[in-house]
Amino acid sequence: MIRALAALLGGKTWLAWLMVAGLGLGAVSGLYAYVDHQGYKRAETKWSQKYDARELELQTARFRELDRQATVNAHSKAREAVILAAEQARADALEALIADLASAADEDPNKDRIGLGADSIKRLDRIR
């Protein structure tokens, strides 16, 4: 093979050997580049899958946390509504008591006296 190539190159065997070595080196370099590129592609695919899985996991955790916060807020608002209703009922009862006591005090025939009568004492005791 070298002789045939050397004959094509004008009988120079060293040039034929140089061409064979160059072709061999080119083939080895091409094979190395192909294999190296395939390795990078595999690594890229592997890490892309890991990254996508991690992103999905983070997004799922984020939505889970938002749902938990919404649930807790809803329960807190419901508890707050119950407490506010109880306090409003208590305030309404106190206002009714104050209005009743004020009306009873206005109707008391002994309201202009200096001392307290039995009715005044009963009204004061109802305040406690």
C-alpha cells in the first residue's frame, strides 16, 4: 500500500508514510472528538434531567406551601369571625344593660336625693 501511494507521489516513500500518518492521526482525532462529544451530550442530558426534576420538586413544594398558608389563613379568619361575633354580642348585651339601667335611673323617683336608695343599690349590683 505504501509503495502504491509512493508511486502516486512520485516515488517518495517518506511522503507516503507522512500521508498515512496524517490520515491515521486525523482518523484518531475524529474518533476522539466524536466520543468526547457523545460524553458531553450524555452529561448534558443527565444534568438537564436532574435540573428539571429539581425544578419540578421546588415548584411542587412551593404550591404545597401556598396551599398550607391559604388553609391556615382560612381557619384563622373563621376563628376570628367567631370571636368577633361573640365580642359583638357581648358589646350589644352591655349596651342594652346600660340603656336599661339609664332608663331605670331616669325613672327612679329618688334620683335627686343625696343618698342611695334600694333601687339604686340594685342597679349598681347589676353592673358587676
